[in-house]
Amino acid sequence: MKVALVDYDSGNLHSAEKAFQRMGRPLGAEIVVTSDADLVAKADRIVLPGDGAFPACRAALGDVDGMAEALRSAVMDRGVPFMGICVGMQMLADLGHEYRATPGLGWIGGEIVAIDAPGLKVPHMGWNDLVVDHPHEVLEGVSTGDHAYFVHSWRFATADTANMLAHVDYGGPIAAVIGRDNIVGTQFHPEKSQAVGLRIIENFLGWKP
């Protein structure tokens, strides 16, 4: 099994690579950090991390020759299991509103809007309790009350609540895990979320949508 971590110069992939290597080793998974669209198109699992502003990440992804087409072909046409992390999750939306209106990939209906949490600090940074809304294979072994690590000022407002698999309470519900079909995304960083994050990575690597 080959797992492609997409490198498009939008975040430090070192910790994510190490976490996926650790959980993939017993499964015989080969973890490849790559900006090669051909390798991504042929991968058995695809992970799209992302750090920074939505428009910058979206532009950087679009600037990688052939990458958008490779992702769409693999994920949408062939049904390859896909995980977006942080802004990589947010780019699944139809539209992002950070700085300016920016089209996302449009794979999960919704928009990226600013966190409105009166009396609370923004960005939402640190550990927060997950609330599991819908059972899912990637959340197997993860329970309401488990902690994950967040760093973000914008949130994914899903068009369909069925796509919000888990949330956290921060001035109201904020999507923590979203998904449909062969696609999942985490607003938090699983590679920084200790046992819970590693369990989610392990589940994703073994997931057969």
C-alpha cells in the first residue's frame, strides 16, 4: 500500500510523515511525501495537509503541475481513500471566505467561515473535547470526551449535518471531523493529537470505503 502525502509548500510535513510511518509500518504501508502528480494519481491512500491561509493554500495547490487533476481523478473517479488535515480539510469546501472569496475543491458541501466565539480567544488553539456525532470507521475507538489538538481561526460550516462526523464546542459547535463516501477530513492535527490522533491515522490506513 502506497500512501501519498501531498507536498505543495503549505506546511511542515515532517511530523505528519513520522506519524503515518509509525502507524503504517505494521500494515506494510509505504509513506511518500511528494509533489509528483503522477505518484499521487497512482497512490492507494492520499493525505492533503495544510497550514496557513485558505487562499494561499488553494493557490499553492493549483500551482503544482497536474495535481488538481490527479487528485480529482484518484479521489472522485477511482474512489481512493482521502484525508484532509487542517486547511487540507477546509479546501474540501465549496468556498472559503478568509481574506477573499476563494473556491475550494467542492467535494463536501459547505463554506469556510470565521469562528465567532464571543468571550473566547481566536484562534482556537490547544486541546478540546471531541463530540462524536456519527459513527464512522475512521473514528472507531474514538469516543466523545477524547481530546484533539487544534490551531485555527476559521471553521467548516457543512451544508449537510450528516457530513459532520464529530465536533467540538467553542462558542458553539465547530466541525472537527467531516466526511462522506471515501473522503474524510480533520480540522485538528492528528499527528499532534497523541493517542487519539494516531488511532485515527491507523483507522484511515486500514479503511476500506
